[in-house]
Amino acid sequence: MFKDTEQPNIVQLKDISQSYDGGKTFIIQHLDMLIEDKADQGQFIVILGASGCGKSTILRYIAGLQKPTTGEVLIHDKPITTDNRVSMVFQQYSSLPWMTVLDNVALGLRYKGVEEKERNSKAMEFIELVGLAGHEKKFAQYPTLSGGQLQRVAIARSMIANPDILLMDEPFGALDINTRLQMQELLLELWYKFHPTVVFVTHDISEAVYLGDDIYMMKRAPSRFIEHVAVDLPFKRDREIKRQTHFMELVRDVEDRMLKVVSF
Ligand SMILES: Nc1ncnc2c1ncn2[C@@H]1O[C@H](COP(=O)(O)OP(=O)(O)OP(=O)(O)O)[C@@H](O)[C@H]1O
Ligand SMILES: [Mg+2]
């Protein structure tokens, strides 16, 4: 949250406030956030907070989809431009149901003017990476594809743009536990391979500790970050780590702090 190394900044939110009623009440007030860029390693930031505290709103600021009422949003120390490589996986399924999996994944490349053969072959690479080979001709809609498969499409679509910032808004919230665990492993694999800066929102504390390097907790409206836990687990993780005492201690610590944070 605060500058602690000489590394350049990648995301900075400065004294952000958000009101939807002309300043009578504030959803977010005096919120600051600073994420430093670990370019050849990437980092995994997790945001926790009660429903309605403004987590999705923060991701929308960083994606450039919304401007705060007051305050500044900087990417690489500059105001947001369309050149920033920021991808977002939304809280709701966001694939285009009238398009095939292949066309959904290739969509960003099409907008960039990449010709069809090249974009389809790149899209197939990512479809294979997320384990959807054989499904590329299907329409990206439920129930033709399951919830987990649709989130794989969304992840492939967001990764193909080679983002340096990947925003994920409760991406596994609607999945059954097996699929959710599989998706956590898939996400870690992709993260090790492409090392973007990930900002990940979840309500699941075990998921937050397993995936995150840093966990930031938001209080209720008017919200801002009031707690931070640095997750001192090894950089590379696998499911075995969840059985270790230190993992369980971290989960308990985050849980205790969350109980305080939500009653703040
Ligand atoms: N356009 C809008 N007009 C009025 N209020 C809004 C608008 N957009 C968001 N809000 C309010 O801002 C608050 C924060 O919303 P946001 O979606 O960021 O919450 P969240 O932390 O992501 O919640 P959840 O965990 O349920 O997804 C909510 O109270 C919401 O009702
Ligand atoms: Mg939300």
C-alpha cells in the first residue's frame, strides 16, 4: 500500500472518493493504494471486503471503466490511457454468447486488426492453455459450456492480450468447489508463465491466502483499506501448502482481522 522499495509504481490510487448522490454520502473516502511493479516476477494482490464496500468499483477505476468523484488513478505513474495493457475478468460471465469460444478468445486481436489466420492460431494456443481444446467451435453460452468452462474462456480472452495488469473480480465465485480448486491451479500456472500484476477480488479467505502475496482489506462504506497482510509463503505454491500449519495460521489471522474490519 505504501512505497517500500525502489521499484517503479504500476498502479496508484490517490485520495479517491466516490459519491453517487452529489456528495451527500460517500461509498469510498480517502482511499489510497500503491502497487509497485515487479516486472519480471509479477505479483498477486488480493482485495477482501464486505459486499458493497467498493471492490468492483476499484477494479473499474484501474481498468479505466469509471472515474472516481475525486482523486487520481495512475498507471505507470501516468493518467490512464487506452495504451495501458489492462485486462479484466468480470464478476458475471462476460463472454459473448452469440460467438464461438474461438471468436470470443480472438476478439481482442480482431479489434487490434490482427488478420484472421494469425488471430485464430494465437487464440487456439490460449484455448489449449486453459484446457478447452475441442470446445473452440461451441457457442460461449450456458449450458452449452459449464460455468467453469465459461470462466476459462474469460481467462483465455484476458490473457491473450498479454496484460501487464490482470483484474479479476470474484472470478471463481459461482463455481463448485472442485472446479474452483482446478481454476486456482490454472490461474497460478498462467501467472507463473506470464507474470502480470494481478488484482484479485474474492470473499474466500483460504483462496486469498493461497493465491495472494499481499492481502488488503476494506472497511465498510465510506470505505478505504485499513488492513494489510503480507503472505510469507513461498513464491511457487501447490495445494499441499494448505495442509501446513503456517498456512492455517495465516488463514486464521486474516479471518480475525476481517471480523474487525467489517465491524469497523
Ligand atoms: N451507478 C451507481 N449508482 C449508485 N450506487 C452505486 C452505483 N454503482 C455502484 N454503486 C454502489 O456502490 C457500492 C459499491 O459497489 P461495488 O459493486 O463496488 O461493491 P463490491 O464491494 O464489489 O460488492 P460485492 O462484494 O457485492 O460484489 C454499492 O453500495 C453499490 O450499490
Ligand atoms: Mg463486486
